[in-house]
Amino acid sequence: MDRNINWGKEIEKSIEEGYRDTTSMEGLQNVLFTVVQAMAGGATVLVPVTIPDAAVRIFDPEKIKEGDVIQVDEELHFKMIVIDRDNGTADMPVFTSKEKMEEAEASCSTIEIPLLDHVRNILDMPDANGLSINPSEHGFFVDREMLEHMLEFLEMHRAGGSGGPHGPRGRTKLS
């Protein structure tokens, strides 16, 4: 994992560049490749969640500050906030930074998890359409099929010993 790279900013930059050039596929390919690199590099994203009742009994969410570490003795199940579609499916939003959350006027709790884990979680959810990165005026949506291709590409390169950064071995599960 390369901690010297701010993958959130790299993703934001590639999305901005993609919006500047909408006449070619190069901008789209650059965003997708940057997201794959971020997954491989151990990038984390902010996932909007509702705080479970059990957590509220353990700590006061209003008093927690960014960076606080909380240890609990029981398993807590955070529920992801989704963007519901008319067809019964849902888009799974993530934010690359607090600033992007503020731009989207999202006022909710978040948990920070590895992007790679989140993509795998999305693919485990039958009703998930895909990943909505920084959902706002200049957000970026990656559909389920493309996420599958991106994950296959990443795993193929890892298996081939292509070198480069590798993401975390464990996995953060959400429901």
C-alpha cells in the first residue's frame, strides 16, 4: 500500500479532467484506470451509513471527532445509505473526501473502508447497480458490469505478479 499517494485526490483529479474532455474515451478510461490503481494502492473511501442502535448505547455519536478510535466488545452492523432507483435497485455512494461530502451537502455519518473491499461488497449485493463516486453535480458512476471487469483486471494483474502496489488482504464487510 502506497501511503504517499492521496488516492482520493487522484480520483477527484481524473474525474475533473474527464469532465473537461467529453469528446473522447480517453477521459473515461483514465478515471476507470485511476480507480483500479486506487483499489490496488489501498485507497479508502467514506461510505455513508446509519449508526446502529447498539452503537448509540455504547458511545455518543455527537461527541465523536474525526480520527477518534472506538473499541467495542460487540459486533456492530452499520447499514449503508443508498440511492434508490425506481426499478428496485440501488446505487452505492462513496466520497473520496470530507470536502466532496460537503459539496454534495451530505450530512450523515460515514465509515472509512478500503475501496477494494467496498467494491467487493457491492458485487455481493444483488440489488446494487454500481458505485456512485462523489454523487453530486460532477460525480462519477461505475456500473456493476464495469466494476466486475475492473476487479477482474486487478486480480489478473496481481496473479500475474505484475508488481506494483497491493491492497489490503483482509476485508471490511458491510450490510
